[in-house]
Amino acid sequence: MAGVADDDDRVFRALADPTRRHLLDRLFEREGRTLTELESELEMTRFGVMKHLRVLEDAGLVVTRRSGREKLHYLNPVPIRLIHDRWIDKYTERQVSALVDLKRRSEAELEDSA
Amino acid sequence: MTTATETTVTTQVYRVYINAPALKVWDAITDPEWNGRYGYHARQEYDLRVGGAYRALATAEMREFGAPEVLIDGEILELDPPRRLVQTWHAYFDEATTAEPTTRLTWELHEGDAGSTELTVTHELTGAPGTASVVRGDGGPGGGGGGWAWIVSDLKTFLETGSAIGS
């Protein structure tokens, strides 16, 4: 399962940077953008934007497609979804079951005192 | 500033790596024996030839909530098993999606050396903002689920562990 851990590491590392999160937000608003478009919205060199896009692409969060002479960038939300399904659901489930336990216990106490 | 002349070419791309051979992933997508067992659990029929029909049938639960019998329909445009499937895709989830133009869906499967498959789902949703919103999962769990991201994530879980989250 080392592969899974590596994949998750890459996603978390990619998301740990505010510029990269900003890039993902831009792609969420409108899909299929060119490097030039993305660059025009950031106070950063073309090379800097390229570097960040590469990290996002390596983590699977950005997928590129060729359209004629242009390379278009798309947000791929699936790695975030997988982390959600694997981690977030697990912990929220425990919170819910803790609440259910609490409810059961207080109901049992009520019955005992009745 | 955006103007009215701005083109509304909306394409969504979803990519997932599944630890299963391409043929197995292909079957999980196109075979009604498998495609009703993950995601929304809607059984889907593919007449696997160019010009063949595609239909997604509403589950009993969906019917109770007023969904039509045929939830989505379409036609197969390109077919290269188990690598590539291009189809039209028209949803009848509600009045808004029913009124929208037919969209185009491409399934691409690339089997890697370790027997795992890269699956890319490309959904071209030009002129169909309502459909685009649903398949992007904008409604959240209360509004009908998580769209393609959730479906392909569940497909991965289904093929890798044999059980789906949606079940």
C-alpha cells in the first residue's frame, strides 16, 4: 500500500501551498485555461506558475489537454474526493457514533431512574 | 469584466488510477451486470456498437422521488474496447436538465505496466449549465450526491475492494 501513501503525500503537499490552492480555485471557476491566462491573474513569473502547475499535475489535481496549439489545464477533483472518502468520512463517522452512544447512555439512565 | 460574448465551452475532466486491468474497468463501466453496483446504483445499458443506444435506468428509490424510468440516454459515437468510448449523454434529472442540449462524454482507459488503469472521463457540457452543475456535484450529499468525482472514486473502491461506498 506504499503507492497509496505516496499518492496522498503528493496531494497534501500540493495543497499545502496558497498559490497552488489559488490556481485550483481559478480552475474551479472556469475549466480549461491556458498557462497565459493563469499567469495573467497571478503576481508571478511564467516559470513560477509553470512550476506550481507541475506540482499540481504530479499530484493528479490538474489534468492537461491539447486543443490545437494550446495546452489547457483542468481541475481534477478526484484525488481530493479519494482523501475525503478515505479520511474525512472515517472521522466524522466516529463523531456521529459518539453522539449516538451518548444518546443511548442518557436514555438508559433515564430508564434506570424511572 | 466578462461580457455576453464570452464562449461557454464547459468541459470537465476526471482522472483516477484504478488497480485493475483495463478490461475489468471497461466491464465495470459498460456491463449492466456491474455498472449498477457502485455510485448511484443506476443500471446502465450499452448497445456496444457505433450508433448503439445508451440508457441509465432509475433505481426504485429514485422512482419514489419522482425520477423518470430512463434517467439518462445517449448514443455511442466511437468504440474501441477496452480503450475508448465516446457517447452522447442527455440527463432527465429535472426540468432544467431535460431542456438542455445533449452533452458529450468520453471514457479513456490506459493500462499501465503494473496492471493498473488510468481512467479519464471527459464531459463536454457546452450550453448545459444545469447538467454541468449536477455532474460536478454542486448539490452535495443533500442535493443528489457528488457527481463524477464521487462516481469514479466509488468505481475505484468497488474494483479494488469489491465493495462500494454507495452500497
